[in-house]
Amino acid sequence: MEFKLVERGTNYFAFEYEKDGKMLAEITWNQHDGIMDMTHTFVSPELRGQGVAKKLLERAVEYAREHQYKMNPICSYVVNEFRSGVYDDVKA
């Protein structure tokens, strides 16, 4: 599964997964001052239970690490995942 980085507006980005022109999964954030405010995670019902949200988050974390950004968990999924401490190196 490949996620596409998309710029949706000024300082507004997403990793998306589309198939046959249909949005099936995404994680979105607002970017400012080297911080990614993680605002939304969506996985379509047909993909739920397959670990897609985790894969999206992992891709966003990889992106943050590559660019030396920090992440501010705002959406409930990201907040919950950040509680594990695994992502402390990128937590704002």
C-alpha cells in the first residue's frame, strides 16, 4: 500500500491512499515552524481492521524524522498512539 503526499492548501498536507479514484484512507496535518499538527485520520470501512491507520501514522512519523519535524498529536487516534512512548522522539 502506497501513500501519496499531497499539499491541500497553504501549510496543509496529507498522506492519502486512493484506489480507483476513491479516497480510502488519509492522515492530515497543518505545518508550521517545523511542527506537524496532526489533525485527522480516516480509514474507510472496507479497510478497517487491517492496520491502515497505523501504517498512515508510521508514514507520517517517517516523514517527520526525515525532515527533522516534530508532531503535535491532536486527532484522537494519534493522541492514543503517542501514549505508547514509541514516538517520543518526534513529539512536540
